[in-house]
Amino acid sequence: MKEIVKAPEKEQAMIAASLKLFGNKGFAATKMEDLAKEAGVSKGLLFHYFGNKTNLYLATYEHARQFFYQHIDPEAWSAANDFSEMVEQSMRRKLGLQIHNPLEFNFLFRSLSELQQLPEGIKSQLAVKMQEEYQVTLQLITPVLDRMEIAAPYTREDVLRVLYFVVQGETEAIQREMSQHPEWTTLEQMEPMVKRMKTSLSLIQNGFLKS
């Protein structure tokens, strides 16, 4: 099959439109004609570039997660003394990015919240991507975990499993709260959420560390 030559500015406009509409309305409620109108291109060109709505959604997800990867600071993660400090630092950085780049984060949050309602073709591919994301996170937190002494009878796997669910739950709560307060534009306004996350992790951490 002949490779499609894409004009970067048009492709960027399509992705930006997808971030906005998929993020606000979700996959099912977003129509290709609405995406084309938002992007300022013809519906035919949108199909020419991406083939169908599923491919466009997946391309938009890949764009959003690559944006996130580009802003990860591995040294900031690995230099932390413990999980509580590590997540506090990364959360502050993430919230700062979200203030200035709401489209990418809104889209990713919507993807997580509607995951079970997405078509199977999308769900299966997102499952692979999310497993890749978990492995990236695991690489980031391993240096911190290696410096912590885990009390018996707990194992590294126990700690990672509980940590994953706590951070996931707190992150979803933060995203819901932020969606209700679009007027928040500074990290100071979000400080209570950062402290809440830190408290949750401190509670977990104190349960498995050697005294």
C-alpha cells in the first residue's frame, strides 16, 4: 500500500481537534464530521489521513502519551528518598503541565473513564499501551524501591500492587475534582490535592517499611 503523505500542519490540526472533542464528548458521541469541522479540513481528508474514527482515536492517544513521556524527568523520580516524596514531586510536575496543556490530560482522563465502553478493537490496543506505560513507571520507581527496606511478610510485588491502586485511585479523584474547577490555574490552588495524595502514600508506606 502506498504511504500517505501528510501535511504536518493539517495532521496537527486534526490531532488537536481530536484531543478537544474526544476529551470533552468521548468516543461514541464524537462524529467525524464534527472533528473535520473543528480541524478546519474536509471530512474526506480526515478519512484519507486516518482511515476511520478508531485509527484517529488511537493516534490521538499515542500523541497524548508521547507528550507525557517527553516531560518525564527520570532524575526527579530516582532522587526521591521514598514513595511519598517521589509521587509528591511527580504530581506537582504533572499538575503544572496539566494547567498549561489541558487538552492532552483531559483526553487521557476521558480514555480511562470510558475504557470499558470503548469498542473492543480500541480496548485491546489500549490494554497493550497501558501495560507498556506500567513498565515505564516500574523502571522509574525501581531505584527508589531498591533503597527501601520492606518488612516481612510483604514482598516487592505486594508493595507495587498496592501502590498502583492507591495512586490510580487518587489520580482519578484529582482529575474529577479538576474537571469541576476549570478556574484553577495555579499549583497553589491544587496544593490540598497534593497533600492528600502524600498522606495516602505515607499511610501505605508506614505499613510495609521496617521500623
